[in-house]
Amino acid sequence: MKMIILRIVLLLAVGYAGICVLLYLSQAKLIYFPGPPGVSSPRDIGLAFEEVWLHPAGGGRVHGWFVSAPDARGAVLFCHGNAGTIDDRLDTLRILHKLRLAVLIFDYRGYGRSDGSPSEANTYADAEAAWRHLTERRGIAPDRILLWGRSLGGAVAVELATRHAAAGLVVESSFTSIPDMAAGTFPIPLPFRLLCRHVYDSAAKVARLSCPTLFLHSPEDDIIPWRHGERLFAAAAEPKRLVRIRGDHNHGFLQSGEAYLGPVRAFVSEVLGP
């Protein structure tokens, strides 16, 4: 009987260790879902744009678009989520254009037409290259740049905001950290803090922010629970605001209507002027 119990315990231990090893080795495939080069462009929604090629630290080229706006109040550096490409963000470009904001949007390495492969360090470096493009290549003052990140891009934008004094930061439908997300997703307890090579620990960074920050999150979010938005807001430094929007994770910004647009419009006017 004791031998049977011992074998069961041993099998469980081996299985547990195997799950840990598998998670450690394959986590990039669980986090990043790059889309292929697309065929859409801002021209499809009537917006003029420029093709942009960024050169981040670590090598390779990162592809993006710069979409200008008449009498632009400032520029948005937009960091998108973990799936798809910039081709999937035309609705966002339309909204920002109507707010009289120029936009630089880019694909992380491994996404769309960008070289290489994604990682936490690479997404940060890609966003840093986008910042340099706006401030050095286009001569836009930091206090005229609004950092904006949705989902995974929220964590990238938070990191960028700890490095540069931007006019403001919008964190939309994002998470506290990858280990926190994993702990809420996997059915068995695992040492996620030790296993995660991609951490994106926004909860530990937002207290260091010095710019005004707008958090947008939906209690109906089907991918990143509402509690992540609440915890990010609670940990963040002032000035800050948390807005409850509606709808699911990928379409809440469209489904919310004025509940989304109203606070966004007010925040932009607050940090960039009417």
C-alpha cells in the first residue's frame, strides 16, 4: 500500500514538474499572437499616412504608420495588444484622428512586417524607438506626446512612461502583471513568479509615474478581469482616473460609445489643451 502511494506521489510530482517546464519553455507562444503582414492601411478609412521604419536597440526593423491630423493638438504613441497587427487598429486611428491627434502606431518585432520575434525586452525597445522617432525625427516635444496602450500594450506604455516625461498616459483594458494573469487562468497553483520569463509588472511601476494617467476598463472584459484595472488604479500615483467602460475585451472601446469617448475627450483636453 505504501509503495502504491509513493508511486502516485512520484507520478504527481513528475507531472507537476513537467507542467512547470512546459510553461517555462512555451510561454512566449501563450503570450504573443503575431498577425501576418496585412493588406489594410489608414487609406482605407480616408486617412493620409506615412510608412515608418524604426530601428530599435537589438537590431532589426520595426514597421509602423504615422497618421497626421489637421491642426493636431499633439501626438499619440499607440502600443497595441498581443494579437494581430496595426492593420486591425483602423477603428482606433479613426477615433484619435477625430480628436485632432496625430498617431504613431507600430508593430512589435515579429508582428506584421516587423523583423525578429517578440519578447518583453523587445517590446520595450520597440516602443523606445517609436518615442525617439517622435521626439528626434519629428521634433515633437515630450509634453505634446500622449502614451497610449491597450491590453499588453498598456504594460509597454507604462514602462515607457517610467522612462520619459510624456504629457499623459492612457492604460486601456490592461493587466497588473503576467504572473497575476497566469495565476487567474491556470486551474492549478504554480510558482508563476519563478516561471514567468515575460513579467510586464505594471503594478510595480505605476506608483513611479509622474504624468496624469487615465485607466479604462470594462467589468465585462472576458480576457482581463476588471480587478486588474482596479488594482492598477489603486497602485498608481496621482493624478489618475479610472473609468468604467462597457463591452468585451477587444471591442469595449467601440461598444461603450460616449462612456468611452467622453472621458477620453476630457482627458485629452486636460493634458494637451482644448
